[in-house]
Amino acid sequence: MPRLLVHAAIVAALAAASPLARAQHAAPTRTEVAPGVHVFATPPYGEVGLDGNSVAIIGGDGVLVFDTNGAPAAARAVLAEIRKLTDKPVRYIVNSHWHWDHWYGTEVYREAFPDVVVIAQEHGRRMMEGPAIAFNKPGLERDLPGYLAMLEKRQADLGAQQPPADAARLAALRERITMVRFFLEQKQGVHHVLPNLTFEKRMTLHLGDRVVEVRHEERAVTPGDAYLWLPQDELLVTGDLLVNPIGFALSCYPTGWLRTLEVLDALDAARIVPGHGAPLRDEALLHATAAVFRKLLAHGRDAKARGKDADAAKAEILPALETLRKQIAGDDQAAYESFPTYLVDWFLHRVYDELAGPLDDEIAPIPAQ
Ligand SMILES: [Zn+2]
């Protein structure tokens, strides 16, 4: 992958040029979910990207950071906030899985703390090492630059228009372009820092008196999902095993994902930090998501036996999921709209793949609509 250096001066100029780009550098929002456990959420990259939650666990002799955002700039902003809370070093990073929005900021921690131990599940690391980089390549080299060029052409056309185009419309377009360019430069400039410690099923870290269990059950969202259980706080940090409000089922492992959610459920967590979205005070979303998966697994098996393809199966089951769909989406209209694709369509296609034979660890393409 070509390495483009993002010069501080360019970033500063971009930030000065646009309120949106300034928002990108705004302090992340912070929620303390247990004493010394802080969840950081960063602003989205306009319409082109979204960071995962980053969680700092401050222990007696150091800090553990679970997931490092999707870009160095975001990780830098989170680290600046952590430094306001403690002067203890970040000793451990845990990357939940290979999706870029959970580990592309790790270099910031490695620079600041050269001895930091970066942990992932062994299959998670294997995905990060090769398949993840290859999967992101077309987006970085073709799709995002193409999208940027399209926006720039639209800007040029609008600028040349007579009578002149609406100034507010032009300004909004300029902001979008600034954000897409910023995001592209951030991702192209990433220095991929791979985990230097892997585990298979369980690993326990002691941060002073604080106990952090790093766990993996089986293939679920990806071949190697890691999550945290903090027994003293009854706190569960799920990564994308649970997303508030809706998960992203592309290339998932349906049976393993449901079984994993059942293990998480049995922990009876007092609080849950999902991979994206606000922390949860109850298990309602966990139960609803598991209920959708249970219905889709059963319906997929039945529909396939009746000779229906995955798209027909989806059309059949969608009305029966309406109550769960509303419960999961709440008043989030965008989540309601994306439910049939991100959760139902992608999950069902994988149910069919799974029924056709054991799944491998290849990243499955987006099913045609
Ligand atoms: Zn994610």
C-alpha cells in the first residue's frame, strides 16, 4: 500500500478551512461507565466512515485501551483525553477484531509508549496481517479517490454555473470534500501496528488491583473477535459482537455469533459497552439482537429446505421481525432503514453459506441486491 505522509501543516490547514474538519479534531465525548473505565466516542468522518468506541481502563499501575479508533488523528484525540485523566502509562492495547475502525490508530500509542503490549485473538491478528489490508485496498486506491473526484467535479460544475449556485450549497459541498480528503489521507497514511501478543480463548491481565479478562468464544462477527469482562465491575466490553443500535453482519459466522451472544448474556453484566454507540445499562439490546439471529437461523434452515433462495427467505421473514426491528432501532430512523440490509440480508446470506458447508475465514463479498 502506498504510504502518503500526512503533514501536520496540511491537517492544520484543513482544520482551519472547515467547521466539519474542526469537528473531527474536537475532543471525543467521554462516558465513565465504572470507576476508572472511560468510553470515548469520536465524531464520524462525514458520510464516509465511523470509528469504533475506544475504552480506557485505568488500573493501579497502568492503562489498558480497548480499540484504537479508525485513524491516527482520532486516536491522538483520545490519548489527549486519557492524559487529562491519568499520568499512568498505557501498558496494553486490545484490538477487538480486524475492521479498520478498531485498530488503525494503534501507531499513536506505540509512538507514545514504545513498550505497549498490543493484544488480539490469534485469528484476529492473522486477519489484520494480510486479509484486512487487502480488503481495504480497493477502497483506498479506487473507491474513496473516485468518490472524492466526483465531489470535486460537482464542486467545479457548481462553481462555474450561471447564474451562480447557492452559496450555502457550495459551502456544504466544500465541507464534505474537506472531510473525505482528510479521511482518505488519514487512512492512506496509517502505519499498521500489528499485535505483538495473541491469545486463543482467555487471558487475564492485572492492572494493579483491577482484573481484566480478555476473552474469545468462537468465530462470530469475524474469525477472531476479542471482548473484555471486568468481573469486579460486572462490566462487559463487546467490540462489534454487539453494536448500539444495529450490528454489521457482513461476512459473519451466524451460529457462532449467536452462541457467543448467549455466553455474553450468561455473564449478567451490569453495564455493557458496545462496539459502536452509547453504553447500555441493561441487556435489552443484547436479547433483541440474539432473538433476531435465532429467528434468522431457524427461518434460513426452513426456507432453504423449501427451495427458497436467501433473498426470498428475507422477503418472507422481514414482516415477522417488525417488532424486534422497532425495538432495536428505537427512534433512530437510519438504523430502522438499514436493519433489512445490515442485519437481515447479510446475516441470512451467511446462514445459507453456512448451510452449504463449513465456512472458511475468507472475507465474503457484499451480497448483490
Ligand atoms: Zn466497527
